[in-house]
Amino acid sequence: MPKTKKEFEAMLAKRMGTTEKEAAAWVDAYTESLIDVFKTGAGVTITGLGGFYCEARRNGVAFKFNPSQRIRKVLGWSSTYKGD
């Protein structure tokens, strides 16, 4: 079952040692910044998480996510990740 935004903000606040209000501001800023990048047609690569990008297609735009090796390992997919 997916986490709600509120649940994610609570997890982030705990990890950062801050308030849920502060974590919510970070989540909102992060989300809006990603959207701004995607509006330009560019992608974003976040080390440890993966790459997000838009691909132009004949019938519109496809949004793609290429998970990092670390995520692939966590999910049990083939990976060369040696950490953890």
C-alpha cells in the first residue's frame, strides 16, 4: 500500500529531526522543482534514487524512471550495487 504524502512527510521529519511542517515545506519545494525541470523537457538524476525523464513520442510524452543500482538491489532486481 502506498504511503500518503502526510505519512511520507512524517517519515522525513523523523529522519531529519525536524517538524512535519518543515518536512512538508521541503517535500513541496522538491516536488515543484522537479515539475519545473520536467516542464522544460529535461530530466533529473538523483544519485542513489535514479533518473527521471520525459521522452517525446508520436502520441504525446512518456514519463520514465530508471532506478539506481541501489534501488534495483532493494527490489531484488539484477544489480551491481555493492553498498549496504
